[in-house]
Amino acid sequence: MGLKENIEAVKKEISTEEQFLESIIKGERFFKKHKKTIIAILIVALLSVLAYSVFDYIKKSKLEAANEAYVTLLQNPQDKEALQKLSDNNKRLYNFFLFAEALKEKNSEKLEKLAALKDDPIIADLALYQFNSMNARIAEESELLKGMALLQAGYKLLLENKIEEAKLKFAQIALNSPLKNIANSLEHYQGK
């Protein structure tokens, strides 16, 4: 019995080795058959990782440069080099800085220029609203702050005791606007 068991164990071991060799040969055949495709996929994957790393590095360096320029401008708003650096690296932060400076200086010319921005509609809308407020105009063409402008205009009319005109301004505020409740209260108490 011992010899039969040993022979069976050797047969099993040989068949396992055969299966292992057979799978290696199949793998080698598969690699040879699809070698170009596999190499192309590896190259594309490697280039993708490399491109992502480069773009990420550029993005981070631009962000750091913009932050440094912004900090410099907060300390010295007249620094032309930092202003240019901020403009080159982060246009939205640059527009925001110009907006903040225009508000500090109460410069309606700068606000008017910012109101004409096409690439930054939020700053343009805020600048338009502030420009119109400085010049005692109603900023009804403002998309984001139209309700606020109507509320202010209605309140001014209430102060002048022009209640019907104020009601018309308050009625133009959108029903889903959070300012509608304030407008209703002002209308009810007639600004008192």
C-alpha cells in the first residue's frame, strides 16, 4: 500500500507541475499575441499618470503664486508686480481684489468697469449693484441682487410716503425670494 500511495502522490505532483507549466505557456502565448496592445495600454496609463501629475503641479504652483500675490496686495495694494502676478495666476481672485479696492475707495469708475466683465458674472453683478447704489439708481438689471434693489427702492419710496409706488416695487420681488417676507412686513407697517 505504501508504494501505491507514493506513486499516486508523485502522479499528482507531476500533474500539478504540468498544469503550472501549461498555464505559463498559455500566458506566454497570450502575451506574444497581444504584446503590442499590452505595451500600448501600459504606455497610455503611464502617460496619463504623468500628465495628471504635471497638470496638478502646475495648478498648485499657480495657486501658491496667486495666494502669495494676494497676501502681498493685502499689505500693499499699490504693488503693480503682485497685481500682475495675481491677474496671471487667478483671474477670479484678481477681479475680487479689484472689486474690494473699488468699494474701499468708493470709486464708481472702477465699479462701472467691473460691471462690464463678461468672464466673471458674479463680480460683474455685484459691481453693477454697488455702482447703481453709489449713484442713487435702482439696480433692477442686476440678476443676482434684483430683489435687494427692489426692496431698497420700495423702502426709499415708503420713507418719502409714496406708499402705492412702494407697493408696486415690493410686488416685483419674486415670490420665492427670501426678501419677500421683509417686503411684506415693510408694506404692512409702511416702513415704520
